[in-house]
Amino acid sequence: MKASIIWFIMIASHVKVISAGAYCDDGWIAYSSHCYYIGFVERSFMEAHNFCDSRGAYLVRIESSGENSFLTNLLRNLRVSDTWTGLSDMRSEGSYRWFHSNNYPSYTNWGRGEPNNDGNEDCVGFWSRINYYWNDFQCRHELRPLCEKS
């Protein structure tokens, strides 16, 4: 009887852990109810968007400081240099929106002096040179895609 109760508690706690987070395919990393995938090949912003789209995902849409911290720590620990987010002002200069949804961001984490549009920079990524704060890049610049799906 005692062994049955312990077995039940172990199973119940395991199920609770599984339901508390996302179930992600192999190669994807879970955080909260989302799954993330870092592409290995550097691509332009639109190529990165298409890469994520072909996997049923979108370029990452960061909605909180917790999510941003998780991603910056992940990139730092994996020694990934620079990655695209899905944020862009290519539709209207100075008006940053998530490319996938066209929504305005509710959270941002710009590096000092960013966005600066230096040389017509319309697409946003994590930049390792400034400790993974956000930077605006020219959209043709090649960074690794950071995909998200929920």
C-alpha cells in the first residue's frame, strides 16, 4: 500500500511537470508554453522568416522580461552570437511591430542608443556585442533565425 501511494505521487508530480510547460519536438527548446529553435545557418531577415515559417513557426516574438532573460541566457550558454527576432519597422519607419502578427511589442530590451537606424536598419535581433540587448540591423544582414511556436 505504501509503495502504491509513493508510485502515485511520483506519477502525479511527473504529469504536473509535463502539463506546466510546452511539449516540443526534438531539437526545440521549451519555455513556458512555447517552443524555440535556433537555426544553424545565418540568413537575411526574410530568409529567416521563411525558414521559421517552413517549420510551422515564426521569428521569435518576445512578450516579457522573463522570456527575454530565458532567451538571452540560452543564447549566451550555447555561445550563439547574433539571432533575428521577429520585430521590424520595415512597414513604417520608427513604428516597430512583430512581423508575424503586425502587433506592437508590449516589451522591448533595446541596447543603449538603439534603435538608431544607422544605414537604414529595419530589422531587430539579439546582438552579442552588446550583451544580447536588442539592436536594429539592415534586413539583408545575415543572422541566425530564432524561431518560436506555441
